[in-house]
Amino acid sequence: MTDVFISSDNIITSLGFSTGENAANMLADNTGIQLTENERIAPVPFYASLINSEQLYDRFSTFDDPDKFTRFEQLAICSLKDALSDTEIDFTDSKTLFILSTTKGNIDLLEKENEHKFGRERIYLWNTARLLQSYFKFLNEPVVISNACISGVQAIITGARLIRANLFENVVINGTDIITEFVLSGFNSFQSLSTGPCRPFDKTRNGLSLGEGSGTIILTSKPVMSGGTNYILVGEGFSTNDANHISGPSRTGEGLFIAINRLLKKSPLTVDYISAHGTATLYNDEMESIAITRAGLQSVPINSFKGYWGHTLGAAGIIESIMGIWSIKNSVILNTKGYNESGVTNPIFIVNKPVQKEINTCLKIASGFGGCNAALIFYKK
Amino acid sequence: MVIVDNKSVYSGTSADFGEFSASIYKHFTISYPKFHKMDNLSKLAFLSVELLSGSKKSDHKYKGDEIGIILMNSSSSLDTDRHHQDTIIDRSNYFPSPSVFVYTLPNVAIGEISIRHKIFGEGNFFVMEKFNPQFIVSYIQQLFYNEIIKCCIAGWVEIDGNDYESVVFLIEKTDRTDKGIANFEPGTIQKIYNKMK
Amino acid sequence: MEQLIQKLKEEIIVALNLSEMKPENIDEKAPLFVDGLGLDSIDALELTVLLEKKYGLKINTAEEGKKVLYSVRSMAEFITVNNKS
């Protein structure tokens, strides 16, 4: 079976424009979630982690004309450019596939002010992926993966499978979502927004904080040592459905449990650390604690990154996987920002201060609307 | 028009998707009140699978986690996205609806089918410009090859206003000598798709 | 009150797309959730939108929500009480 290596990555959030900048801010316990007043997004102030548009514009101006691109495209291009510059692989031949992971893409083009700026076709997700494909001269037709909040994890699972099946040698994956009035009003109608910065797994948690993010991860069948003297590899991954409700997580954690359990059965690896979905809604975190306990992983250290950069939707699975990999490379498990006292009924090992230890494997889990769940493992060799 | 196993089984009279889908629901005496709560993409996917499983009865042959659902389209959930946008366009009449917003994700259609048929297995929603038999076949073949699923509901479910089309397949591992069963190959499913055009 | 109940039933059927339901099929005293009409969490949120949109009334806590959205009658009582004050 072909091994799948990680060659390079990038994270852009309100905490920085590279994986390193993000990690440094997270180590310093900084959060990007702030009380924000933005009339274009919501009539009242709200907590969110938003990327500074002027900073993004200025950064983009150093290599291209930002006015030709939407905000979403600027972000995805910045992230892809950084990750692609960090590897020597040639991605312009037929052996490379580009996958875009997003829930809403250029959704702000539905707004009246933006409707006519970029033409009617620009909002279609396949078209956004096409634009990114031609910008970076990828040869093959790109694929968009849109599976709610598991999109990013699902994109990595899919990319790794396509490489293992020898259909492609390299898969470049970008996950991006922006926070607009569309997204904020919807989550607000679900009464799922936190009244302050979100507090994953905490007793006082009362909802999620939305965040903007773009992440790029490059998978390849060529052995490249991206973890110092180690290879970082993508292991088994599975997705499942709760078959229970289209918005509410399963009370028994059924779908997530099946995904984790299947992974544990198929993979010879033991789990050293879990990067949770941990949105900080009452039901999600409770459901995760149940599924993890059912899978027998309750004593494995687990954290959520949502307290640092919020819920970044289609980018979440990508940037949180990258931080999981960062943890393997740096032998550190980061604190669960916002967490103080357990507010889930099953006792699980929630990390509340940075832990220094050798980590060989990281299990990434995610769940989302539509009842979907995913579990994926990364490891070093 | 509805075609099942190469036979035309129903022709509607209305071009309006709401009326057409309601008439299919009625004609085939489907009883599933949740259907009326779905958005148009989910209705289209639901009806396609409903008529498919009615003809194949595979529900009891496999365990829920042995069945996968892989769907693809080109407009994602844009049809419902526009609907949600309409509810927030006017700040003096600002009532975003949770039951609309939940459908602004295309994979919710997979969730609806999963709930209906108790399917727990692999789900994935792909967006590409056009129906891409090559991609969908190679993706599903590796799912079978790696024994991730034993049965798969897959297809192209596209709706953008009153432009809609749906082709859904049920894929199983079977004896090659079975008569009348098409092989799951790009050429074969492209032909089936072309018939609809 | 009886008029309001009738009107609410019609509004609920439209708001929740209960197309196979008629107002007379809804027992105004029966619980709306789990048993009775068998509504779910999205329906509950949709009913709070309905109360705000049509009657300008907000439900402030989850506890209050449970009481108000118990049945069509409890919704009607909530509207009557709050519209008077």
C-alpha cells in the first residue's frame, strides 16, 4: 500500500499568516476571538475571530492585484502560495489533484453590493476551485468537498485514499471559509452562538464562536521529511452518518463512535493525543465525550483549538489537523483555551495547560450538520 | 420525467420543481411527512433514492454501516442559499429561518437519506462543474476495494431554480454473470446520464 | 382565545411545512414535541421565530421556551398575556 506523506502546510487565521505565527500565538495563550462591531455582518456586536481585511489586502498586493479577487479567493491564494513555496514537488503535471474544502465559498457574492462586481458565475463553488486551479497551474479538474463542518477532515481522508489507490501522486488541499452576514445570521437563528469567547468542554459553555480561516495541506506519495528527522504520514480515516437528525448531534455519539471504532480496528497505531471538534455547543461537546468514552479513549489527552480561532467551518478540519501535526512535530499538546472546569458528563482527559511529551500519533475528529462525522489519524515515522 | 431501470415510469406536467416533486410524492404514494420540510435539493435526492430502493430492496441486505452515500452536483446548495439570503436582505424585516439555514449545506441531503434508510456508512458530497463519471467511479471503486463499504448509493443531484436533474445509482458487488446488471464503469453511467438529456 | 388558537394552528402548519396536517387534526392541549405532533429542535427554533415575526414576542430563556412551546394553547396564552401588558 502506498504511504501518504505530508510535505508542507500553511494556516491563516486572525492569529497569523503562517502555521508558525499561529502556533506562537497559541503557545502564548492569545485568542483571536473578539467582540466585533461590523454592521455589514450583524446589526448588533458579536464575538468572532475575523481576519483583518486590510492586512490581507496589503499582503496580497505584494504579489498580485487584490482588486481582481474576492476576499475568499485572496485568502485561499495566500495560503496555497505559502504552502506551495515550501516544497520542491512539481504540481503542474497530471499527477496532482487540487481539492477545495469549503462550506460556503464566495457566499458574500449573494449580497446586493457584491452581486455585480465579479459576475454571476463566480459564486459557484466549482468555479472558485477552477479559478484557484488555473492560478496555480494545476492540470486536473479540481474537486470541491462540501460536507459541513467535517469538510476539511473529509478532504484529507479523500486525498489520502486517492493517493493510496495510485490515482494521483500529490493532492493539494485548501480549506477556506469566511464569516459573512449569511453565516452569522444562520448560526444566530440556531441560537448556537456563545455570549462570550467560546469555552469548549467547559461547565459554563453556551455556544460556539465563528472564525475565519484558510489552511493548506499538501499530501504526496514521495517520502519527504517534514517533521525534522521524521516523516509525517496520513493514516486511516473514515466518515459516518448518525442517521438520526440533520442538525442535532446524536445523543449516543453513534456516528462518531462508529468512525473512531472502525479506525481503531483497521489501524495498528495507538492514539497518543486527540484533537477534538470541541465547538463549545452544549450538545456537540457532550456527544464527543460520549463517543470517546465508548471507544475507550477517555484517558487519552484531548484538546480543542476553537477557543483560539473559533469555528472556521470548512477550514476547521484542515487547520486543526495541521496544528495536530504541529503537536507531533513539536512534542507539545496545547491548552484548551476557554476551558476551566469539565462540563461534560463523561470524564475525559481535557488538556488545560500545555503538556510537553513525545507524541507519535494524533487522532483528529469532527462532526457536523447533516449528521456527519469523521475520524482520521496522523503519525510520525 | 422519471426513469427507473431504463423504463419511463412517470411524466409530470409541471416544470415547477415544487409541483413536480409533490406530484411524484403523490403518484408513488410515498408516506414520509418529513419530506415536506426538506429543501428542494434534499427532496430531489430523497425522491431519487426512494424510487431506487423501491425497485431494488437492498435495505435489508446490508448493515447500515456497510452502505455509503456519495453525491455530486455543480450548484452545491445555492438554490437554498438564495432563499436564506432573501430572509436577511431587509434589516427591518430580518427573520433568518433555522429550517431554511440548515439546508444551506449540500451534504444535509445525504443526512436525510441516511435518516430515512438508517445508513451509517461513508458519506461524501463533491461539487464539480459537470457530472464526472470518471472521478465518481474511481472514488467508489477504491471504497469497495478497501472494503470500506459493500453497497453504495451514488449519483448526480443538481438543482438551481427550476433547472434540475438527478441520476442515482445503486452499486453492489455482484456476480459478473448476473444478467441485466450494468457494470459500474464510467462509460456505462455516462450513457445512463445521457439518456436523461 | 379560540380564534387565536385557530389562527396559530394555521400559522404553525405553514411555518413548519406540516402539509399533511389540517388545523382540526391538531389538539391544542397536546404536547407539540416528542409525543403529540412530534416536532423537533429545529421546529422549536422556528416557532420562536414565528412568535417574534408575527407577534413581536421574544422568548428569553430555555425554561420559558419549554413552557411557552408546550402546546398550541400555551403559546396562545403567552401571546394573550404579553399583548395585554
